[in-house]
Amino acid sequence: MAIGERIRFIRNLRGMTQKYLGIMAGLPERTADIRMAQYEAGTRTPKEDLTKALAHALDVSPDALTVPDIDTYIGLMHTLFALEDIYGLTIEKRDGEIIMRIDPFKSREARNLLDELPSWCEMREKYRKGEISKDDYDKWRYNYPKYDTSGHWVKVPSKELSDAMVDAFKDKLD
């Protein structure tokens, strides 16, 4: 799905008008609805800073807006081929069913992805069983990994702190 379609989809999910979203993202009130219509139609593409502002206004991760183009099955097939190249996605037939899986030996990225999938499975299962609402599930998905409670996400120090620590201890590193 193109970025404009993702913006429209999530904006509608939130019950916002184009004008309101545009204003919340910092666009001038006079042109907010026109600009948002252009972004959603795909005639304009928001720059990175505006994408971040739109994501903030929509209460989602910017990554939720910039997913690959999966509007057609051909586009989706090419996305799956890219996942095969990058993450070792494999496809096979087992007991008459098509199965997709990640090859953990393909790359470090493949192993990292495999580490993330159980938390998605857990949240999807909670939603399926009625333990969480659709809104809770969507909040989790569209902000991933912000609300992930699987415990394997850790905060890392900022680059500034890391650089300062390296400078402070550089004589001890050798």
C-alpha cells in the first residue's frame, strides 16, 4: 500500500478529516485539507519530517505509514520476493497447503525477524480469543514495537551518550 493510502486508511480508522489531520501535523489551516488530499491521492509525497508529524498526529509509528506497495497481488508478490532475498522467506507445499517460513540461517536479519514473530502471534491470539479489543490490537500493530511487552526489546543509549562514554574510556579500551 502506498503511503497516501496508508495515511487515508489510518486517518479514517481514527475518524479524522483531512483538514484536521493536516492541521494536527502542522500544515497551515488554509491549505491543510488540499495538501492532505494530494498526499492521499499520491500526487504528492510527504517528506520525512512531515511523515513523522503525520504519524505522531495519527498516533502510529512512521513505519506504519511507509510500508511497501502491496496494492496489487503483483506488488505483493514482489514484496514477498524481496523478503525471500533479505529474510530468507521460503515457500513450500505441505499436506496440500502453501506454507511460508523464515530461514533462520539466511542472515542475522532473518533471525531477528524470527525473534519478533512470536509477539505478533501472541497478540493476534489474544485478539482472536477476545482477550483484547480490535482497537488494542490495532494500537499494538500500528505502533510496533512501542507497546510490545514480550520483554526482548531493550532501550539502548543514545549515540551522544555512547560517544561520550567511548571518549571518556578510550584510554582504557586499548
